[in-house]
Amino acid sequence: MSGFEQLKITFFEECNELLQSLEGGLADIREGTTNEDTVHAIFRAVHSIKGGAGAFGLGDLVDFAHRFETVLDDLRSRRLRADAQAIRLFFQGADLLHDHVRAARSDAPPPDGADAVLHALEALPLTRAPQGAGAVDFTPMLIDLGFAGLAEDQQALNGTVPWQIRFTPRH
């Protein structure tokens, strides 16, 4: 057995551990016993599978994991709430990820139904991130770049006009 084949075997063994971590974290979310570390672990599990699959050229697995990971990033960044519908779809995504790993391991075609679940996951409504430590604020802001140290009357005398920039971030 070549070194490449041994690495691939090791990758699939790690996938099994990552999938168990994913399912355990999702179970914690469903039970309401989750925390930020759990959400990050769920995201990392899918991210790690995607990265390893890319190294082995497993395109279908990479594509599915990437789209699933993107939705989980919305959960991680608090743009997506883990309500009952989202949790149900997360479990369906985890099941399909497991099926993709199994198909890639045996050189079988990807599982059916993946696109429908991904579309449902991607259609989950996003929310504004809550305010607080680490939260992203999407409120528009006005930045006044007046001339520091110059009084308004000096600016008027010198013919200078302060700059104003309106900045509205998007997610």
C-alpha cells in the first residue's frame, strides 16, 4: 500500500471521529445544552472534512461540505438561530455528509437528495447578530473626518471642508 493510500485511510478514519463530534454537538444543540465551544466544534468538524477531502480531490464531498459549512458559519456568527427547523435540517445535513464520506470512501456516486437539503439550509432566515461582546453591529454609521485641532472658524477661514463618509456594513 502506498503512502498516499495510507493517508487516505487515515483521512476516512478521522472523518468518522469528526462526524461523531458533529452529531454529538448537534444533539447538544437540540437538547439546549450547548455553548459557543460546541458551535465552533460543529463548524470545525465540517471544515476539517472539507479540507481533507480537498487534499484528496474528492470534489463532491468538498462541494457539499463547503455549502454546509457556510450555513454553519452563519450559526457560529449568530446570524442564524438554531430553532427546531434549523436543527432538523442540520441533522439532515450531517446524515448527508456521512453519506458523502461513505460514497467517497467507496468511489460511489454522491447520495441523492443533497441539493434539496442544502437549498433548505441556505434558505433559513438570517437575523441581525445580537449586541454584546464579539457581536457584529450592522447599524449604519457616519464618520466625520473633520480636521482635528482646528476650530470650526479656522476651517471656514482656510476654506477647508471636513469629510463625511457613510458606512453601512453588510454581512
